[in-house]
Amino acid sequence: MTDPLERATSNPPPTLGEGCLSRYDPEAMSEETGTDFPDAAELWNELNRSAPISTPTHVIPAKAGTQ
């Protein structure tokens, strides 16, 4: 193997569905495909902790006749 890029190849796991509904087949996923992420729930909660949703401090009136 003389081409260094020849070694740097990977294949995605099989998919189910087509188009917008395409997704990886969960039955084909394993530790070898890099799906082991035990802290996923903790990361999800950390990323979704958000500051309170800010509300506008003033209201801009609509132009007359646009409602």
C-alpha cells in the first residue's frame, strides 16, 4: 500500500428508508461503528440547559391598516 490515503477510508453503516427518511440501521450499529457514548444523556441535558427565554421589553405597534 503505497498511497497513504488508501488506508484512510471508512464505510458508513447500512441505512433504512430513503430521502428525508433515511437513517442508519440501529441493528447494524455496534461499538466498532463508534456508537458507544455512555454520557450522551448527560451531554444532552447540559447542552439544553438554557437561560430563561427573554421576552421583549417593548412592543412595536403595527402600521395602520396592516392588521
